[in-house]
Amino acid sequence: MAREDSFTNIGPNREDDHFRKRDLELIEKMRTSAEREAERRHIAEAIGVTDDTVLDQLQELRLTCQAVKLLYLLPPLNVAWIDGSVTRSERTISESMEKAR
């Protein structure tokens, strides 16, 4: 009868652990990539842009779809900040831009 060595199964267990860990890493990478692509589609739909360069830059800035939807407010807010108040015409322009979205 052959004596069973306590170190016999170390190799396969480590190998299994390595591949299990690698599989989990790849699954996480795929999940992250799918989430990023979904967010990219949402951004493109929200602002009506299909230019990959623009979408890449927005994602590099880590802007979410919700944040991108608010970008149209920046020009009137800039003007209001410079002037110190929002005029009726600026408010009208801002409201019409919001309705267009």
C-alpha cells in the first residue's frame, strides 16, 4: 500500500487557486468594461453626440450621464456668475435649452 504524502495535492490546489483568481479578475474586467460601455451609450443618447473623441474625453473626465445632462447650464451660469445675477433673457435661454433636452 502506497503511503500518501501530505504534499501531494499542493500543486493542483495552488494551480486551481491561481486560475480561479485569474477567472475572477477577468470577469471583473469584463463587468467594468460593460458598465463603461453602457454609460458611454447613455451619455451619447443624453447629449446627442456620436463622436468617439468627445465621448472618450467625457469619460476621461469621469463625467456620468447625469453630470453630462447638466453641462448645458454652464454657459448661463458662467454669465450669471460674472454679472452677479441671472437676467430674464438668460433664464429664458436656459429654460428653452432644458426643454430641448
